[in-house]
Amino acid sequence: MQPMRKLDVTGERVPMLKTTIGFVLSMTLSSISYGAKPAAFCFAKDSDNLEIQGTNIDKLLPIASVSKVVTSYWSISEKTSNYRFTTGANVVRVSKDTFDVHIIGSRDPYFGKQSLHFLISELNKKGISKVRNLTFDENFKFYWEVNTGNVVAGYQLADDPGPKTVTKQLTMNGSLISEYQSTRKYAQSFNIQMIENPIFSVEKISFVKSTEFEQQQNSVTYKVRSSPLFTLLKEMNRNSNNHAAEQIFAHFGGPEKFTKFIKEDMGLTEKEIHFVNGSGNNLTKPPEAPIYNQATCGTMIKIIKKLRTKVKNEGRNLADILSISGINTKSNASRLYNTDEMNRSLVSKTGTVGPNVTLAGMVNTQDGIV
């Protein structure tokens, strides 16, 4: 094999490069060991007409967290890589200095303590610091820590966290401005100015269904937008955040709408790809039989190719969505696959669920051979 071609830190802009794009390997094993043979392996050179080579190219197999590549492609296809989730705060004055605030969620996958602190800062700027009733709807999916522990790697469904969990998360620290100064310092590094010493007292926190919320004529709605979608996807794919993937997938319509989309967009049927969620994690809990997302090796090649084309048409590249080995050093891809040969040459997403181990992405070589 010829040496790998190195990527620059901005992504794929390497001159005079023959690119081999999209190899996915899907293994179904009782244990992971050196010398284990993949259940399927395929690759294709980057061209208008993909010539997919490999073994078991058309075999439907669990793809684990490689599913997040598909979730990335669908979400960008539905909107653009610049799309932002919008969370609303509907405010009603109930006395001279007291307000009711209702949070209108959008399944923003990374609405955690930092987003909450920013919202509080903005409300303070509007003179809102004393709240009688703080309510939220079913689309407000709040975890205090959205990028750690069980939120990232644990069992997550589209409806998680439910109202009880959100209420618990909001009240767990006794104050909604707990750790605020850490958030403010972090925001300053991005030239985002927040109130220095916020005041935000809340008498009661409760859940109100979106269908039961009645907006009053004298109310005002303030809106907070997420970071652009491509940055959320990059972070989701970096550490394989199950919560983020489930919320993004559900935001765009869930399994039924995805099945319709992928058939209309690429002509793919459930013999080639079958999705039950956005993360690739098991849909069920023991002792029920596991249910996983499945796809063929060839299907994943085609989706990676289309994802790359789509983001390039928007002035970005695949490395803005997936991790680069050796550059994104805190990513699962770098942790598992950053060898001397692969360093700065592999843009990929890993996956592991049950006995299934997967890898999908693009590798740059000197002569196009993988």
C-alpha cells in the first residue's frame, strides 16, 4: 500500500490528490480481537460513477453509531449545514417586577447549562429577573450536562428526557445560575458578552404541553438560536453523542419520515437501509431482543459520497462533519484509528454496539488505493 496523503487542518484541500472515498467495515463478532474477519467490507474511488468493491457489499448489517453519518446527511438535506435550532421564551408580566416564562423547545440537542445561562443573561438584559412560573413544553430536551457520561453513551430514546427528568435537571443544583461564571468566562473567549452578575429567582417550575399552552396577547417571545447545524453534527460525531443524535433525528421527523426521505432521495428501500432511531444504539432494553439500525456496506458508500457532495456545495467539506484522525485528537476516531499511516489521512465515524464494530468515512492516499 502506498503512503497515506495528509489532510491540512482545514479539511480536504490537498492539491493534486487522488481520493479514495468511503470505506465502511461492519463486523458482527462475539468478541473484538486481532485477526477477526469483517462481516462486510467495501470501498470505492471518488468518481461520478462509484465502482464499489469489496465483500458482502449488499448484506444488511447493524451499523451502530455509523448511523450518525446518515443522521447528519438527512438533517443537512432537510435544511442546510447552517440551520439553527430555535428555543423560545414566552414572557408575560404578572406584576410590576414579576413574570411568567414559558420555554418553547425545538429539541435543540445541545441545550444544556450554557444555553440556559445565556438565555437567563438575555432575559436579565430585558429586565426579567423574578419569575413566578417557569414552564416548558415536551420539545424542551434539557440536560444540565449535555456532553458527558450517560447522556452521551447511555440508552436514549427520542422522548428522553421526559418532563420529570427535565424538571429534576433544572432543580438539581438549587439555582439555575449555578456555575454561571464558568459559562460567562467561556462565552468571553468567543467575544460573547453576558451579564456579569445575573439575578434569576423562580418560584415554581412545571411542565405544560404545547397543545395546552395559550399565548396571551400581552406576551413577548424572545428567541435563542443554537450554533449552526454543521458544528452540532461535528460535535455529535466526535464523541458519538446518543442524546444529540436522537434529538436531531426526531426533530426532522423520526423513522417513518426518514424511510420516505431516503427512498425519494436515493431510491433506497428497507432491503438496503432500515432505521429505527438516529443514534444506532439498541432500541430496546434487555430482556427484549435487540433492534438496531441496519444498512448495507454499499449503501453507506453512497451516503458518504452524497454527504460529501452536499457539504462541498455549501462551501464546506466532510471534515467539517466528521473527525480527522490525528487532528481531532479527542474524537473516538482518533482514539481508535490514529496510526502512523492514518494520521491526518482518515475522516471517519466509528461505531460499537453489542457485538457490532463499524467504521465509515474517507481516506486520502497518494494513489487512490485503500
